[in-house]
Amino acid sequence: MPHFLRMGVILMAVGLIATAILAMVEGITREPIAQSKRQELLDSLARVLPKGFDNSPATDFVSLSDKRINRQAKPVPFYRARKGNEPMAVAFMVTAPDGYSGNIDILMGVDAQGAISGIRIVNHAETPGLGDKIVKTDWPNAFQGKTLKNAKWGVKKDGGEFDQFAGATITPRAIVAAIKRGLEYFAEHQDHIFKTPAQESAK
């Protein structure tokens, strides 16, 4: 067999073996990864939703899209908490596109009366020691119980009621604005959010 053909066969065999190994590893890790993601979702929902619901918000959701939720209007799951089949609260992700270092993803919980039950900063790339105080302090707790009507929506530097950080006003300003947009969307679409039939899986 010519040398170049022999090398081709060897390379093909190596490629097939590598593909088989990768497929085997993917098959072994697929379910643990899926379970880890499910548990992470459950933990996140438990942190922002009020206690007392008796359904499974992780499987009772509807995906909706709007540029106020994220600039690309990508579908976002709205996870619904119910008690005795009555709407209790919803949790969904809003994205602040104008953070100092880029997008800031915020999971927010809102009860059926339009009050924030909790928020969690899920993803950000803000400056360590400055903007990352959004996850290293109790600053997010300031949003609990806030509604569109009972809060002055803005950082104190802009005449609002939410604290900013020295040297890092852009970050909290972006988050406050994103959460307000989320509340506005919920207020406008609350009936649709709770009455739309649940989907089978989140995208």
C-alpha cells in the first residue's frame, strides 16, 4: 500500500476512535449535566419566588419575548408559582444591556400583586471590587417588596431611591432600569402570563 494511502487509513482510524470516545463521554455526562442544570434552576427559583406555592414552577412556564426583557427580544421562560391553582408569583430573566462591561442577566420574582419577591444576578462581567458589589453585598435585597408605584425608580444620583456604588454608578443604574422594565412588562401582560397553557420545555 502506498505511503500516502496508509497514512490516510491511519488518520481515518484515529478519527473514528476519537469520535467514538467523544460520543461515549457525551452519553455518560449528558444526564448528570442535565440534572445539574435542573437543580440550579430549582435553587434559583427558590431564591426569588415567595414561599408557599404548591406547584412546580420549573415545569409550569410559558416563553414570551419583548425588547424590554432583552434587546434581541429572545424568548424568555416565565416560571409560574401557584397555590391552589391560583396565581401567586412569576420568575423570569431580564437583561440589562448597558452594564459597564456588557450584559447583566437578572432573575426577578414578582408576586401577583406586582411586588418584587426577590432578584438574583445570574450573569455579569462587571469590574471586580466595583461593579461586582451587585453580587457581593446585600444590595439586591433593596428591591424586595418594590412595585412600580411604591418606589422611585432610579439610583439616588438620578433622583431615585436605590443606592449606587462609589465609582460604579453605571452598573446599578442599568440594573434598576432593567428591573423596572420587567415590572412594566409584567403589569401589562399579567393575565396572559398566568393563563397561557404551560410549555413542555424551556428553550
